[in-house]
Amino acid sequence: MEDFNGKVAFITGGASGAGLGQAKVFGGAGCKVVIADIRQDHLDQAAAQLKERGIAVHPIRLDITDRAAFARAADETERVFGPVQLLFNTAGVSIFGPLERATYDDYDWIMGVNFGGVVNGMQSFVPRMIAHGQGGHIVNTASLGAFMAGSGPGIYCASKFAVHGLTMAMRDALAKYDIGVSVLCPANIKTNIAESIKTRPAHLSHSGYTVDEDEIRALHEIYSQGMEPEELARHVMAAIRVNQFYILPYPEAREALEKVFQQVLDVIPPLETDPEGIAKRATAMARYIAARQVQDKAKYG
Ligand SMILES: NC(=O)c1ccc[n+]([C@@H]2O[C@H](COP(=O)([O-])OP(=O)(O)OC[C@H]3O[C@@H](n4cnc5c(N)ncnc54)[C@H](O)[C@@H]3O)[C@@H](O)[C@H]2O)c1
């Protein structure tokens, strides 16, 4: 996608941080933006800021884990602005603590918002984007934590690995509909994510972690040094223009990623250790793929 003027963008988490940066940058380029967020205070402030810039904005209070509400938000968006060409699944939450202390509620909240929210965004909008036939682009926000994990942010990283995988698969699925798909993998952004706990729902409140004001203050300090959300959104815009899959505009990520990938490459045996096995497996796979393509064509057209 080259020209953003007049396009409709739906942004989850659009009322704060990275999502609000996207609303400002894409709105500034002429998009009509829907900001969908669970926090009404964030929505009110963000809508006022965007209107002040002359951006066409429509705020919707939405919990992205609520599938029926997501469908209603998609209907409302089409009623107000028309069909969506740009979908940003940006909303996310984080919590840190020793992984072995995590409860089912910790898993359900983080996976539900970070991965489930992206699934719900795709399920709500992909069929509509295919049906309108105008093409478009989807950006799912993962994290540098989509490539590496440690105990502290363990559930968060697992949710972002899942977003990474789903987004890669969806890029393959949607290429034939002229819908580009990218995964945004930030390292540190200047946002309000330290306050995530404020959006944790009561029915998932049994936590193995203790998040107190000191921790929130310390996290705020780290994120206060992060990339400005609008700067990050400009990287996103540049990536969409060239239909780039990975959006990872952090030079400091290189060393850590090299280590991760090298660790994987180092355990792969050389080709000459198993030529017969390689040939056998490649033939079987090629046969399966060819047969599968014929079957899929008959089943799905
Ligand atoms: N801040 C960072 O350093 C950083 C780094 C890597 C990835 N990320 C990712 O960036 C994305 C945006 O986060 P941010 O840093 O801008 O944080 P943020 O807290 O400033 O913004 C996230 C917004 O999502 C909303 N939200 C939370 N739960 C929701 C729900 N269930 N339904 C709808 N909205 C909900 C919040 O109310 C908030 O307005 C997240 O996916 C996060 O994981 C952030």
C-alpha cells in the first residue's frame, strides 16, 4: 500500500502508547481512524488529541477478548467510516514475575489479551477485508520477546511467540487477496504499559505475582526511555509501503537475535550426515504438498 489518504484504519489499543502513535501518524497521512480500547479515560484523552490535529477519529470502548463486542465494533466501524483497509492489532498487556509462580488466571489474562485479542481482530476483520476486495494491510504487534524468553516475562513472551507464528501464517494466507501482513517487534517504547495491571479483569484476578506501586514506578522509568510511539509508527508506515514482514527498528536487537539464531543453527547437523534421509523426506513432502494442493482446490476453490 502506497497511499494512505482516505483509508480506514482500525487500531486496538489505539488510545495509548504504540496504538495512539499509529493513530496520529496514519491519521496525519489522511486515514480515518477508529481507536478501540478498554480504557475510557485513555479513549477520551486520545480522541481529543487526535481531533485537535484535525484527524477523523471514532473511539470505541472495546475489550478485545470479547468476541461478540469485537464483531459489533467492526459493524460500527463500517457504519461510521466504511470498510477497513488497515488493521492494527496493537493492544497488549504485560506482567512480570517468577514463571513457576504463575496461576491459570495469569495465563488466561495475558494469553487472552495478547494472543486471543489478535485472533479476535483477525476473525472479525479478515473475512470483511477479503469480501470488500480492496486489499489492505494488517500489522500485529508482537515484541522482541517473540524471539526469546526468560522466566520474568515468560507468559508475555509465549503470547508474543504465538502472535509471531500466527502473523507469519496469515501473511501466507492473505497474499492472494492483496492483503499484506506484518509483525511489529518493538524492544522498548515510551508508553503506559507499566500500568497494564489496571485493565486486568476481576474474574482473572487470582495472580501468583505481586505488582505494587514500586514495581510500576520502576517499569515506568524503563519505558520512559523507549522509542517515541510516533517514531515507531513511522517505521510501521515505511514497512507497509514495501510490504515488509518484520518491523524491528531497534539496532540493539541484532546481537541478541544473532545469538538466538546461531544457537539454532549450531545444533543442525551438516547435509552430508544423512543424504538418504534428506532425499526420502523431501520426496514425501513434495508428494504430500502436490496432493494437498489438488484436494484443497476441490474443497475450497
Ligand atoms: N512498551 C514497550 O516497551 C513494548 C515493547 C514491546 C512490545 N510492546 C507491545 O506494544 C503493544 C502496545 O502496548 P503499549 O506499550 O503501547 O502499552 P499501553 O499500555 O500504552 O497501550 C496499550 C493499550 O491497550 C489497551 N488494552 C489493554 N487491554 C485491553 C483489552 N483487553 N482490550 C482493549 N484494549 C486493551 C490499554 O488500555 C492501553 O490503552 C502491546 O502489544 C505491547 O505488548 C510494547
